[in-house]
Amino acid sequence: MALSYKARRRWSLVILLIGLPAYIVLAVSLVNWLGELPRWVQLPLYVVLGFAWILPFKFVFLGVGKADPDADGPPPGGN
């Protein structure tokens, strides 16, 4: 089932305001649970974890920054 533009905007806001901070806490906890790692291992691990949260939610964020394709009339702020 495809999400509407408004639903994707709402879900993207929920993901960014609630899901992302929770994921950051989870990622830092995971790295701390692994124990004391050298900095050259920690940096790539944090980079991979930093991009990993995007993959399951990519479809939600696609096109959210663009004008609503279902809206009638000119886009807001247009000339």
C-alpha cells in the first residue's frame, strides 16, 4: 500500500523527531556494549550505523521536500 504525500510528510516528521534520537541512543549503546574499540574501528562503525537507519525509511522520505503532487492550484509561495 502506497502512502499519500501527507502521510509520508507526517511519518517523516515522526521518524526524525522520535525514531532518530532513539536510534542514536541504540547505536551508541551498541558500540559501548562491544567494549573498548580503537578509534580507527569506531569511526567507520559510527559512519555505517549513521547511514544504516536511512535504508528502511528511504521510501518515506522520497519527494517529501517537493510540492504536493495532489494539490490543486499553484504551489505555496509561488509567483
